Amino acid sequence: MADQGVEIVIVGAGALGCAMARTLAKAGRQVMVLEKNAGVSRGENQSSRNSGVIHAGIYYDRETRPLKAALCARGAAMLHGYCQAHKVPHFKCGKLVVGHSEADRRVLEMYHQRAAINEAPTRIIEKDEAAALEPNALCQLALLASESGVIEPTSLVRSLHANAEAAGAVFVTDAELCAVERRADALILGVRRPDGAIDELAADLLINCGGLFSDEVARLVNPASPYCIDPMRGEAMWFWRGKRPALEAGRMNVYPTPHRVELPGGVYWTVGVHLTPTVEPADATGHWRMADAVSVGPLNFAAKSKNDYGGVMRPNADFAGQVQGFFPQLASDDLQPYQVGIQARLAGHQDWVIGRDDTEPRCINLLGIDSPGLTSCLAIAEYVNGLLRGDRGVAGSG
């Protein structure tokens, strides 16, 4: 790799890095992607350990989360279209956000209005219509988000990877960015290989799609970068809907009404533990189906580290208890461990930060790309391509 020069180097080959590489390569840019893991989409990152929900864009307000508000609904539409065109396993199954009281109705009306601003179609439905969609999910009313769906995440990453390569992007795995030297004519990147050897690579532009490690990549460019990833561990269980008739549920995303949580750092709204359909990968003939397993989660709490995937999961009863309000028939012994994922929450920020480094304009950082990052990956790549062309960005993008 020594003595090579590349126009654009992207760090990270998750869904976002692969979407970015595809978009920029198709725009005629020379692109190389560095991935520190041994392969693309082998279960070592946010994209692979993901619930697979395609979010409609109902939760994000334009005042405090302008990027999420602008890019989620756009991303969902782009993602549905991409999956249809490239045969990525997915379903546009919709989402029910269920409620039980007049207080819940007021909250759901707020999200209905917010969704309209974000151009995400929703409507409030009453008990009978909700029951026709999900008979075993208890509620008095619900917000129906028709553009929500589910996707098989690793299939998406593999497809984006293949399409990026077909467009001319080059992927280098087992390649960890470990140093950045800022010279007048280029950024000189130190790339550590598995044997400890460090190659040098010259880049005109560096795009940081490092996910959980994006703050560390940012500090390689600018040691004074103020951003810090606050990793959040999310645990999920699953149950089999065919185990007994009362468990026949989860053919749609089923969420509780969001509720306020007061923490030392401020007041937040949480979407709550929810039911999510799962999708089987395509078989040898290219066909896929909705799996019989339904995810229950995520149950979130602070991670011990960015690699906190192991250890004992929370008791089954904790998961069953979280959904008792709308799915009381789920018992602890119906549940089995599914997965542990870690989200790249950005400390002190509700929104993503996407933009050029304050001291080095040849570096574009994408920081804190947590949910709905998978949904929005194509729209985020489109947005960054616009930044490179000089298009006006979304207000508050950082």
C-alpha cells in the first residue's frame, strides 16, 4: 500500500461506509475503504448486530435532531427502493405504536404531527382496526406508520459492498487506521496490518464512518476533537410465534407509546422495548421469508466498553416485564437469548454530527451514527455527496 495515493479514503465498512463508497464511486470518485476487521459484515459491528427495523421517521423533531428528522424518512424510502431493486431480504410490514389512555393519545398525536413534518405518513387508528392488524397486541389506540419495515442487516451490507465494488470502490480489510499526518499536499494515513506492519497511504480526503470508534478516528486527525462516543449496550431476546396461539404476534413492528425518562444528563423520551419481526436471509434461489422468530428488545443500558458483547444477559423476566402492557401473554420461559448490540451514542448530543473537522477540512466526520443510522445510510451518503459538491446542508449538522 506504500506510495499509493487515493482521492477519497473511507474508514469503516459497515452499512454506512459501504453506502458511502457506493454513492461516491457511482459519482465518479476514486474510493478506497479501510476496514479493520477481517471481512465485511461478519458480525463485528453495529450494522450486523442490529434489530433490522426500517424506521419511518416519526420520532425526530426538527429543532433538536434536524439530521435524523431530515434523513430518516428520506432514507427509508431510498432503502425500500434499493432492497426491491437488489433483492435484499426485507418487508414493508409497518409499525404500530400502541397506547392505552388519553395521555397516550396526546403523545401519539404529537408524533403523528411530527411525522407529517418529516413527510412520514402516519395515522391514528382505534382499537378495532389495530386488533385486525395485530390481534394479540393489546391496545385502545395506535399510531400506524405504514412505511416502517424490517430488513436482514447483513444481507444489506453485503449487497452495498458488492455494489460499491462494482462501481469501482476498493475495499481493504485487516486494515486499521492508526495515524494521520496532515501535510500540505495530502493526508498521510498510517494503516496497521495484522502482522503489526504499518503501511502509508496518501489521501486527498478522509471520510470517517468508524461507528463506535469514530471519535477515536476523529482524534487521529485532530487530537483536540471534543467528541466522545458513549456506548450503549442493547440486549434482545426472541420467541417463536408458533409456540402457541396467544403468541401469534409480531408480523408488524409493535412498539409501546414512548415515555419520558429523567436522567442526570437531562430528560429524554425512550421508544421502549418492542416486538420486531425477523427476516431470513435469501436461500439459494434468491427467495426469503419472514422468520418465525420475533425479537423482544432492545433492553438498553450503559456498556462497559465498545466491545461489551459478551457476559450474562439480563434475566428473561426483565424482557417479558417490559412488554406486559401490550403483550401480557408472553412468559419468561417463552424467551431465548437473541443478540447483543452496541450503539454509538454521542455523549451530549441527541443528533448525529456530520461535517468537516474544525481544523482539517479534508476530513469529514460522521459521529454518533446510532439509530436510525441503518435506515438512513443511503440518505446520509447522499447528504455527504452533496456536501462534497457544495450543496447546502441540513441546519444544525455540525
